[in-house]
Amino acid sequence: MNPVDALDFSKAGGHVAAIALDDATGEVLMVAWMNEEAFRRTIETGEVHYWSRSKDRLWHKGEESGNTQKLRSLFIDCDGDAVVLRVEQLGGAACHTGKRSCFFRRLESGEWVDEGVQVFDPADVYGR
Amino acid sequence: MNPVDALDFSKAGGHVAAIALDDATGEVLMVAWMNEEAFRRTIETGEVHYWSRSKDRLWHKGEESGNTQKLRSLFIDCDGDAVVLRVEQLGGAACHTGKRSCFFRRLESGEWVDEGVQVFDPADVYGR
């Protein structure tokens, strides 16, 4: 069986949810989407590709910032509509804000508190 | 500001992705969906509620199995379309298969390998 056959792209408009974890620490870095091509390219190249809903195209993570993700291992969930990727995050940050993780805000007493680790200045990396 | 205002339900048909982690170990247990009501009920009750796409209704996780999830902390991502929930998983298993995590299959040399920890027999819990 081709591994892609276990994926169910039908539930979210041709995509599965993809959760990237830092392979060294297990920290959740980001959540994005994969279509079939993104999944295949990730497997074939060992570099994580997503489907960008905002750009509406295949997205080689880090193509602009250089902060690519090297795939270390990949898991699929029970019903095949989500994958977990354990990655080596080059540059040390997954988020376009320059934070290590996109999940840098925690709910505390009804307020979102920024607990993020700032790794780079996005103005330096993206020039904006 | 109401914390729900930071959530963007528009990108996935009224839902945000919700990733549940075991608060003690950080292991990813499952990925599901929340609509606004599921988010509010989770915050208000301290027990995790999702929107079930298969049942097409609000889903109090564990309502059938008794394996509810006690919310320990909650994070939101940079663009507000995903949340991470750190939970205490009652019964020790999040997956309807009786595995501890839904992500029990790892890709190895092009094959999905079951590495899951079987916590309960679903026939005992669901009677089917």
C-alpha cells in the first residue's frame, strides 16, 4: 500500500491537518495543512511542505526565511485526517513572528498572555 | 477583550483546529475541531468540548466512554485558527481505538507501523 492511501483528504477540502513538533523537545511548533502533493514532497525530499491556505499554493516551509523543517518522523492519526511531524527546525523558530512556536499565547484568567521565545526579528528575515 | 475574539473561525467552516496534549508528558493525544460554543464550554466547564464533524454536533469528549479531558492550560496560535490544549486524560487513553494517542502509526520505510500503547479494549468501553 502507498502510505498516502491511508490519508483522508476528503474531510477538509482536500487537506489534512499537519502538526509540527520540535523533534528534540516535543514542543508543538505550528499547525498547518497538507494536500496530497505536499505530503508526497515532504516524504520524497525530507523537507516539510505544506499547502498554504493564505497563498493558495504549495508551500515549502522556510522557502523565504531559510528556516526549513527537516523531517525526522511522521505519524498519522486513527482516522487519517491529521499527521504529526517531528522536525528539526532550522533557524530555531517556526513562526513568522520570529517566535520559536506559533503557540506563544496562553489563556490566563480570561486574557491571552504572550509567553513566547523570540528567536529572530521578522524585519531582518522577511525585510518587512 | 473576550478571549474568543482572538479566534478566527472563518478559515475552516466555523471551526478551529484543536490539538490535545497530555499535560504530564506533552504527548500529542488527538486533533479535533472546536466551534465557538465548544471553546466557550471548554473554558467555562474546564472539561474539553469539541465540534464533532462526524456526529455534526457539540461533543463533550468522553461523554460515552467516561474518558473526559480536564483542561490544564490552553494556547492559541499566531493567526488564531488553532488552539493547543494541555489536558489530563481520564482513563489514560484519548483514542476511540483504546490507544493512548490517536497518532499510533509511524511511517517507516513507506509503511505505517503501529507503535501504539493499548490502554483499553473498545469493546468493553463502547460495547461494540
